[in-house]
Amino acid sequence: MNLRSLAALSFSTILAVACDVGGSTSATVDAPAGSDGPVTPGNIISADETWSGTKVLNDNMTIAAGVTVTVAAGTQITGAAGKTLRVLGTLKINGTAASRVSLKPISGIFSGIVIETGGTANVAYFDATKVATAFYVHANGTLLLDHANITDISKAVDVGGGTATVTRTNVQKMQNGGLNLTSGTLTVRDSMLLESTGDIVVANAGALTIEYSEIGGATSIYEHCNLHIGGDVTIKITHNNLRSSVYGLMFYGGTNADFTFNNWYENENDLDPVGAGLQGRTGNFANGYWQTPPTATTGATFMPMMATKLTDAGVRPE
């Protein structure tokens, strides 16, 4: 076993007891993995309130529809293992550059924040660690995540039909599909997506946009694939650095995909599948830099290729 595989195994044990969240209605809350069924929604927040200082979530908690919870700058949120915060109303996390909001478990792994149908979370200057799924977004739910640091997690953002916009966010030490799209819309800009025990971004349906970001590049943890695309996905991946993984891209779904103006380098393989062509998939990879120039592949447009790395790729200065 090589060093990268050992690193992956070591990290995966950190979250071995973690559970993914999502997939419920507002009436009940999904049980943590390994339990015997749904649990109660826990404490229902039925009127607007503000959290500040230290907020402890000892049970499942639900923000009712029409209710707003505002989290003041500098608040430290801790949650009991296996518990979940559900948002049917509005969650506003108002961290600042000088006074960030943090989320971590009391012990073990906190399940995460679920944005239910009709719910909204506006999150700024936020840190989360050792959470199973930091944010799960149901259909017609909305997440705006800005200037976040999310580490030691299973998934940072999991979109199951809703809309998530991620900007100026760093995600490190994630498990497979740390950013996951099963349907809906996921947009990522000016972000660092590093260090996974599997694939960093996985998209199987919906619309995926990633621009001006750094994907891959970690040396301590194994990354199998920077981007894994399957199914009917509308794709716009431009002005990014995609590097240092076994595969820069696994392209198994989507047509007329926009992969223009990216730097592809330090990957063992930049593109899979290769050889026999994309088998019905089509993508425009023009105006990109390739450390190892690709061979002609049916369904892919590579020309023109840049002779040197694009300077207009990766995270832009603020």
C-alpha cells in the first residue's frame, strides 16, 4: 500500500461513525446511520430568535417555516453526535472576517444542517469541522455559503434538488463526493476544494458550475478524481486549476459541456474515458493548458491548446 492510500485509510477512520443527512420530510427527521428508524424533529423553534456566544444543540432542532434564526458574529455552535439542525424557515449565519461563526461536535460527529423544501440558509464567514454533511439542500431549498472553512467532514455540500451557491470557501479532508449534486443546481466560485479520500466533486444530475477555483492539489491525502460527472448534467467548468489526482476528470455524463480555459496538470490521467471516445458525451476543452497534451478523442474538442499555464485560472484576488 502506497503512502497516499495509507493517508486515505487513516482519514476515513476519522469519519467512520459519521452519518449522511437528508431525505426526509418536515414531519420526521432521518435517523442516524445504524438506528432503527425516524426520530422526532426535536426542539421546534417557532418564533424568531438570535444566537450568540455559545449555542449547544443537544437534540435535533427544527427552525419552523416563516421563522428566522440569526446567528451573531463570533458564535460557537456545538452539536451532539448524530443530531441535526433542520431549516424550514431561514437561517442567517452572520460571521465576519474578524469574528467567524464555528460549528463542531460536542463529541463524535454532528450530523449537520438540512435545508428543507422552502428553507433558506445565508451563511458567511463560517467554520465547520467533524460534521457528517455540513449542508444538505432539498428541492426548493436555498443555500448561500460564503467565506467558509470546512474540514474533516464526509460532505461539505450535498444538493438533492435545491440550489447551492458556494463562494470563497475552502474545503479540505473530505470523503468521496465532498461536494455532491444529485439534482438541482450547484455553483462554486473562487474556492479551494482539496484533500479527499475519493472523488472531490460528484455530479449525477442537475446543473454544475465551477469557476475560478482550485480543485485537487493536496499531497497528504489520496484524491481519486477531481470531478466525477455521471448522468444528465449541465456542465460549466471554466478558469480552474485541476491537478494532482489520479484523474483530473471522469466524464461519464452530459453533452455540450463547457470545460474551456482550465489548467490540467500533475494528474496521473487528465481525462477518463479515453481511447474509444466519450461514447455519446460531448465536451469543449479548448483554450486549456495540458501538462500532458491529450490525444484526439471522439466527442471532445481540445484545440486550440495553450502552451503555458493560464494566468486567468484559479482563485481570483479579493
